[in-house]
Amino acid sequence: MLKPFNKIGIGVTFSPNLKANLYEAARLSFFFDCDLVLIHVGNKAAEKVEAFEDILEPFKQKGLKYDLVFQPGNPVESILGVCENKNVDLLILGALKRESFFKYYVGSIARKITRKARFSILLLINPSVERVPCQHIVVSGLDDPRTPKTISTAFYLSQCLKADQVTIVEEISGQEVTIKVDDDKSLRRTNIVKERIRLREASRVKKIVDDIVPELKKGVRVKSQPIFGQRGYSIGHYAQVARGDLLVMNKPSKMSFLDRLFPHDIEHILTELPTDVLISK
């Protein structure tokens, strides 16, 4: 496959996580062989430039290629505008692990950017100065035209990050099993229906995996995991229970105001991040 990421962007503010966020972004720029764009919403000042460059000094010595952009204005529009102008295809954002309903309703900067962006987004909930190895990647196997590319991206990440397992989760709506269970016969019938759906989903996912170039699957254990439940919530819960280090999801189609009032799919993930999340365009 073609390299999915050629330029990484990161929104940088003088928060307690500044150093950890910059270290994560710099490491990823090396892992993905990408240039890095640092985006600060505010006016340029010598002391700001010095602070950013001091943090990045260990990576500059290793040949880090980066661009530092100061852009005053509305944070969401400023960051999106710089990403478009600089052709960023992966934006890294720090994110709160859990938002209150009020914050969810209003929308934090990270959530607003995620909903508007036309590129991939990586939400970090636990950035670290010292690298924490990524060993297990969980990826959505949703029956969707975008899913083969998303799964391929997950395998690409597994090679770059040296992860040794990729789990593909097929979320199956409970509405597909509509038999009312009130005796042993209906229970058996329900189990038969569920097993047929599992086999169908396993076959569909296997075909996607078989079509991925062998180089991306080298040294990676592949697991297929069907789950019956509410879409978005189920895969987030699975990623948390299975100790996934990274959850990879399809970028959602354009969402309306009602989608945010009555969350589904990716909005469940945005409300309570189970781990670091990559939303693949």
C-alpha cells in the first residue's frame, strides 16, 4: 500500500503534557518517516520558539525535520487551516480520557477538530516522555466500504510501531438477531442465527486480510473478534478490556447536531476514550 502518512501535525500549547506530546509526535515522525508540523495557536514570540526547540533538541540531533507555525485566532479554525495549507494527513491531539456531559455537548477543541477534519486524527490520552511500546492494535472491522483501507492502515501501523498483534473487531447489531428467546427451542434458534452471522463476518474479514500485502502482516498475530452490541460502545469496551494500546476506527461521515445529542458509533469513542485512538480518513 502507499504510505498513509507523509506529514504529521500536532497542536501544541504550554500545558503540563507539552513535553510528552512533543516527544510522542517526534518519535512518530521517525517511525513513519514523516516531516512534523508544530501548530501553536497564538502570536510568535522568541521565548516560545526557544521553549519548543529546547524540548525537541534530542530529536533535532537525530535529524528531525519540522516546521513551527504560529497562527493566532480561533483554535479549531486555526489548526484546521494550518493543516490544510501544510498538507498534513495525520494530526495528533492530546485529549481528556473522559468528558462530562456538558463538555461533550459543547464539544472540546479536540472533539470539534475531529468532527471537522478531512484528514486522520490521533487522539492521545496518556502521552509519555519515555516511549511505551505499542503491542496490541484493535481495529474496526465494520462492514463499510472504508474498512479495508482502515484495516490495511492498522497493519501498516503494526509494522512501524513493532506491534505483535492486530485484532479486528466486527461489531454486529443486536437487531440482526430478532428472535424472541422464551424457551429452549428459541434459544437454540438464536444461537444458530448468531453462529451464521459470526461465520459470515469471519469470512468477510478474512478476505480483507488476505488482500493485504504480506509485508504488512509479517510477524503479526491476527485475531478476528465478532461482538454483538451497540456500535461504537462495544468496540471501545473491548479495546479497554483486551488492553489494546491503540484503537483504529473509520473516519465517520459528516455528523449533524442530533448525532451529538444522541451519540452513536464514533461519538461513543469520543465521549470516553478507552485508549489512544486513531480515526483513519
